[in-house]
Amino acid sequence: MAGGGNNRSRLLLVILLVTSLFLITLDLRGVSITKNSRNATQSFLAPIQRGVSDLFSPVGNFFSDVKNFGKTKTELRDLKRENAKLRKKVILNKDTTGQLKKLKNVLDLAGRGSYKVVSARVIGKGSSYTFSQTITIDAGSNDGVKKDMTVMGELGLVGVVKSTTATSAIVLLMSDPTFRIGVRIARSQSIGVLMGEGDSNYALQLLDPSGSIEKGDVLLSLGSDNNKPFVPGLPVGYVKDVKNTSATLTQEASVRSYSNLGSIGVVSVIVKSTNGGPKDALIPRPTPTPTTTIYVTQSPTPEASPSQSSKAKN
Amino acid sequence: MIQEAAISKINFPISGFSLYLCVLLGLMALEDKFGAIALGFIGGIILDLSPSSDSPFGKWSLILTLVGYLFSRNRESIGDFTERPVAFILFVSAGATSTLLIFLIFGIILGENNGAILNNLQTVVGNGIWTLLFSSILLPGLVKLRQFTLTSRERI
């Protein structure tokens, strides 16, 4: 039996070997059957293969992931750190862009007024427990900043230098309740005193009993001797409301400042002003508001109703 | 299909692992002489039909028929693999390595360009190592499957 089995398997071996060699010969001779059979297999298996491939795709990098696990972790930590740095940089860039824009406006205003200025960044704001409204700027006596110099923002007056160190200065904001400044109404040339009230509102009291104030009047700084503490011609604010009180000799008004002191980032300290100042050159020009035009088109005449026409016939 | 869609995509260190060869050689090792030769030929034809195969059609069938014959010859001297799992694993791993070596030698005979010898040897050795590692997981299941498909006459 065993010998018969051996013979059978030997015969099978020979047949299969010959078949294989025959197939190899056919393939090497370029018979298309073999090529076609491979193509047919490919077209049959492709859709299934695609599905299996999708199913097994996550395991593709299993070994490399395991091998690089520690490395990946370190890389991830490094990338997170780098990302945080870049985010900081982006925020800083945005801040710098904002500050640059403000600085440009400040310099534009200073240029129009022919003021010689020292620009500075606001590096601190006075604490509320001191009850005084101040800011700290990063320019000091080394930069030519001295006490009682006018400080301006992108839209007008901000305050006055209260004290200086070599590299910084403290500015008393115009909103401080102790702040007083002589102002001139651009329209009527009446003069008065503007007082801070601790918030964004200011009180104006005219000095001339015959002077007139109107809502929307622009106030400019009157100026001081030797331009200290205030240079002349700097926009201060505009009249928000006129108080009609018969009890006082002079007119009073409520004023709103041009500068938004709450979001101030860059300021300029006026170190020198031209003789006589810019006069009225710095009066803010009102921005034109777009006008709405409405066109009225006549609608077509409605046709007479059937009841009306029958009445007409009768 | 699983071999090409999944296993081949895994970036194994050193070299790849052929699940198909491992299973086929495991099955061939469990068969008798006649079965091993027939299974080798059929397995070879399937490999030849593989679209990714670049060798002449019939080459795999020729090699695996020969390997089937060699398996059946050596199996008789080793005895029953179901009782000697370690020998079974070593046998299959050695078989996988030998198959690839024979494939390379036949390639040289047929004038095929298989690339640098060092790379080829790395592939052969790497495949042998991975077969050794994976066959210890796969082959017990294969033995059980084989026992399940045996006819009652074969069981006796």
C-alpha cells in the first residue's frame, strides 16, 4: 500500500512539476493567457481588496508607531510647546499691529499740529485704590520727558505728565477729578475751564458770561505759558449737553472727550510746540454719513371692479 | 487578499511577514505526501494569480510543489506534528525561509533581476524570524482546524 502511495505521489509530483514548467514556458514565451488570468483576478479582487484595505488601514503603521512611541510623545510635547510659543507670537503681533495703528494716528495728529513728540507705550495703569486716574508710560527723563508736559493720544488730549523717572513717567489722565484745563470753543472762541469727573464725562464752565455753547461744539486746549502744562490747539472733546441753569452766572455744559482713556495703548508726550500752536488746524472733521435715497415709483392705476362697471352701465 | 490588503501594509522591522506562506506551509506540513504536493501546487497557482506577483506564471507553483514534496519527505522522519508543536513551528519557519531561498535561486536561473543580494537575504531572514514568531500564534489554531475537517476514516 505504502509503495503504491509513494508511486502515486511521485506521479503527481512529476505531473505537477511538468505542468508548472509548462506554465513558466508559456509565460516566458509571452502567451497572453497567463497575463489575462492575472488581470481577471485583479478586477475580481479589487473591490474586495479595497474594502479589506480600508478595514485594515489603521494597523499599517502599528510597528513603527510602537517603535517610535517615546519619540512621538517627545515630538508631540515639543510641538505643543512650539504651538504655544507661536500662539503667543500671534497675539503679540496682533497687539503690535494695533499699537502701530494707534501710534500712526498719534503721529499724524502730532504732525498736523507741528508738535515735536516723544512716543511711548502705556505700561501700567494706576490702581483704583489710589483714587487718582493715572497711567505709566515707558518714556522718561532720558527721552526728554519732563513734568507738566502735555500727553496726547490718537484723537486728542490724554493728560499731563505728573512725575518722571529716567525711563518712565506717570501721566495724570484728564478724567481725574483733580484735572483742570483751560479750553477754547472752536466755533465761538469762548473760553472756559474743563474739569474731570472721574469717568468719561467732563464738566465745562465758561469764563465769559456772554459766551455761548452749543451741543456739538469742539473744545481745543487754550494753552499755558511756555506750553506747560498744556500746549494750545489740541482737541480735548466736544459738548454733549448744555446745562440751562439760571442760578449760575456763566453757562455750563457736559463734555465728552475724544480720547477713549479706557483703551489707551500708545501716547505721545509733546516736548515742543510751535509758537502760537496749530490754531484750529486740529479740529476733528466730521465723518460724512451716507445719505439714504428713496425712489418712489407710481403704482399702475387699478382696473375698475365688475360691480362698479355694472353701476356705470345702469 | 488579507496578505496584500493588510499584512503587506504593516511596516515590519527588518522585513515583511507572509501570512499566506505561513498558513500554506502549516497546512502542507499537516498533510500526507500526496496532499502536501497537491496543496503546494494549488497554493502556488494562487500565488501566481496574485496581481502583484512579478515572476513568471507557474514559478510559485513549481517551487511550492517541490517544497510540498520536501515537506512530505521530511515529515515522515519527524513524525506527528500535532504532538510536537515546537518542532512544527520550527519546521514551518524553516520551510518559509527555504521557499524564499529556492524562489531566489530559481529567479537567478531564469535570469530575473531580484535586486541586491544583501537586501534579498535580509528579506529571507526577516521573513523567517517573523514566521517563527507568528506561527506560534497561528499554527495551534491551524491544527485544530485541520482536525475539525478530518473525515472519520482519517481520524482512525
